[in-house]
Amino acid sequence: MTRKPEGICILAGSSGRELAQEVITYLQAEEISMNILRYSDGEVDVEIGETVRGKDVFIIQPTCPPVNENLMELLVIMDAVERSSGGKINAVLPYYGYSRKERKTKPRDPITGKLVADMIQIAGGDAAILIELHATAIEGFFNIPTNHLETTKLLSNAFIEYKVRTGLGEYVTDISFVETDIQYRSQFTRNLVVVSPDVGGARRARNFSRYLGQTDFAIVEKRRIGPDKSETLSIIGDVEGKEVIIVDDMVSTGGSMTPLVKLLKNKGATKIYGAVTHGLFVSNSVENLSKAGFDAFFCTNTIPVPPEKRWKGLHIISIGRYLAAAIEAIHNNKSLNELVGKTG
């Protein structure tokens, strides 16, 4: 990406600044100045320092904790761009807040995943870029074009590079997000089992398994007993004498994932790794995960991970190059097929 794209305008909300800076650097794009203001009562206001008239505007803002603050900030920025005659408004949500509720699970439930999609469209969104949705059905909630970027290849390649390099740094920016040679991949995964922490994540585990060379995969049967609590019932699959990688779209408190380490070790697993796209790391999650017994844990920077939420053994895999490539392809009306890389 040596050419400076013309007509691209990248804005970042409070939670998207670090990632946006990486994207701007990869694209060699001009940074658009913007002040995000708060009135004394907490209301959000923005001041865009340069013209966005007629430009292809990409607003990068993960709606991570504080979810409501970041969501409202995104909507206000979009409204400002809309009223400033922005050419095309692309909402870039590396993490899509409220994605857990894509359907009614009991009477009188809200479907907040749909509500947020409606709000983005009302605020002026012409298109959306979403990364590793909790439920892929959310794509169908939008009446505007959406591009859903999955992270199977990125995280799988990170695991392979961890094996090749005998470790990775705390923050890694050079992991490939496109498909690598299958024979190269499979030589590092012959004794590996991909584990889904619940039945709902079986498709994700299967995709990881296929990409890593048709490894075995297992599913944990569990029952959810609260918003961030679940009870593990059994494991479907054999992990004895195997290395295991637990894959999921997000980790919040770690209350669901950390008990699996003990269970898998009791079932004979030799090494245990974790790989998630969105590291929310709320409550006492850092203590839970750092003491759980993972040999290594991988997450991306769809959500910023401050220094106080990092621990030895955590490897943050940047999506900066991936997102920059996607933005450039969308801007130039090129196919995203190779970047999206859906394996199932």
C-alpha cells in the first residue's frame, strides 16, 4: 500500500484512535482532526476540523465499554458528517456492542442488535464494516451494504507464527490476514484440537479446524445461568494427549473460559491456548485469565487493551493492516473475497 488513496477520510472516536492511527499509517492517508467534547451534563459534541464534503468517510469506533458512551459518540460523529455533506459514510465497528441479543430468547425480550443497526442507519450510515460478529445474523439487520470481516485466518496464522518463532511479542503487527500454504500450516497443527466453548461457536471452531489442516475439534456443552455466567456440563470430543486451542469471538469476565482450562487438563490435554477476537477484559477477567493456566492467549486489538489489562502470555494481534486493506478495497470498488476468507 504505497499509493495514497484519494478521497478517503478517516475519523476516529475515542475508543478507535489507536487503531485508526495504524490504518492511516498503512494507507498513507491524511489524518482528519476532530475534537470530541463533553458538556457538564455528559452530552457529546464534536468539531470536525477539516472539510469532508464529497469524501468517502470511514468512522472507526468500536462500541466497547463504556458501551453507551461509545455508541452515542459514534452516532453524533455520523450525524456531523451527514450534515457536513460527506459523500459516503462508512461506520466501522471493529467491535459491535449489543451483539449478544440478535433474537428473543424469552418473552418480552428486546433485540438490541437490530436496534443498534437501525440507529446507525438513521444517523446517516451508507455502509458498515463489522468484524467477527457474535451472531452473523446481525448482518441481515442492516438495510445498507455491510462487510463482515472474519478473523479465522489472522488468529490461526498468529498461532502458527507463535509455533514457528517459539513465542510472540506482546503486540504484534506483522501477522498475515490472508491464506498461507496449507502444507506449511498443517505441519504445526497435527496434534491439535480446536475447541468451541459452547455449541453456538461450533461453526467458528470448524472454520479454524479446516484452516489449520482439518484438525480435530471438540465442543463444550454448557448452560448459561446469567449474563456473564455459565455452567460447564461436558466435552464432546477427545482431547487426551493433544494440544488444545479454545476459540471464541469474545471474552468478557473470563468466567466462562477459565474453568475450561482445568476441565481440559483433567481430560488429558497437554497444552492449552486461547484465541478470541474481542478482548473486553472487564471485571476481574485479567486475574482470572492470567491465573487460569493458558500456555498462551491471543486476542486482537478490535478493542484497545491498555497496559493494566495485559499480562505475561497475552499476545495482541493487530488488525490494522487487515482493516486498512479492506478500506482500500471498498474505496476502490474491489472484491473483498480474499480478505473476508470465509471457510464455511
